[in-house]
Amino acid sequence: MKKLLTLLAVIALILSGNYIYQKATKTVEKQIVNQITVDQLISKDSQRGKYIFYRISSGTTALDLLKKNTQLKIKGEGVNAYVVSINGKEAMTTKKEYWAFYINGKPATVGAGSYKLKQGDKIEWKIEKY
């Protein structure tokens, strides 16, 4: 009887370990599936830097990405956010400047808080005049 109980306990441990392993594997697979890769460039004055590669969760906005990877000053929130300063470089309203962002080389037609990044997007931030 002792051997039977020991055998049942071992089988239970193996099955529960297999269940935990499968559940953990599915969680990791789901996280990988829900991620995308994008590149971001922050231009300073007339100097162009290099694009930096990021792996992010799908559904992330351009503003979310900027918040995670820079020192940022904004006015407003969410879809109404207006970028004032990135990494200490401020767009000067007295000089009629603003931080513009581009999506795949084209000027964005929505705010950074509204634009949900897509796989392979190239986002560029630069100061422009209005």
C-alpha cells in the first residue's frame, strides 16, 4: 500500500509539474505574440541621431514610448498631450517652435497620444517652426 501511495504521489507531482510548465510556456508565448518592434529617433537641432530599436507591447502609443525612454515634459494628457521638452531640449514658443513627430517619414496626422504604434514603425521627433 505504501508503494502505491508513493507511486500515486510521484505521478501527481509529474502531472502538476507538466501543467505548470505548459501554463508558463503559454504565458510567455502570449507575451511574445503581443509584442511589436519599432524604431525611434529624436533629432536635436539640425543634428540627426540614430534610430533606436524597441520591443514594446502592441497597443502602445507613440507618446507612451516617448515617456518610457526619455525625460519628457508635456502639457495635457493622453490624446490631448502636447510635448514641450524632450531630454531637456525645449521647443521655444517664443521662436514659434514645436516638437513634431513623423511616422515612417511622413508628418503625423494625429497626436502622439492617439497614434498606436504598428509593427516596424519608424518614429522621428524633431523641432519645427509654425
